Amino acid sequence: MIKMMAIYKKPLNKDEFDNYYFNTHLPLASKMPGLRRVEIDKIYGTPFGETNYYMIANMYFDSKEDLNSALSSPEGRACGKDLKNFTTDNVELVFSQVDSNN
């Protein structure tokens, strides 16, 4: 299984961010073909106190090929374009191979 993570830094206005993310962006992302599951993690701190991070969106796909197909699909391109509507430089996208054997 492959996971794409969108890691968001704290927005200036959390209520506006949440409203746009959950009512507009997440419904767009959920339409990507091959998407198996979405998990949203709200970050509340670290062992050392405060953090600059706010949220992680975890999106699961069966394979790298499925992820690449999803990102290049019309739905994936629309989702990528929509990022500019509510965030600019406060998101990082990373990919990982999920190791569920441990």
C-alpha cells in the first residue's frame, strides 16, 4: 500500500482553513480514482510542546501506479489546483510505502 501525506502548517485562521478544507477540498480529493481511504490527523503538540504543524491528510492507494494515475487524472489535477485556493507555501506533499508487517 502507498500513502500520500499532505502535511499542513498552522494556518492564519483555523476556522476558515477547516471550513474550506472539509467542505471543498476534501470532497474534491475524495473523488480521485483509486483512492482507498483517507485519514485526517489534527496535530495538537509534540513531546516538547508547541509545533508549527496543524494537520496531516493521509491518502491511501494500492500501488505507486494507482497514486500516479490518481494525481494525473482530471480529479487529481483539480485537487492540486485547488490547493492554491486555501494554502500556498504551508503544505508539503510526501509519499511513503506502508509497511504493515511490523
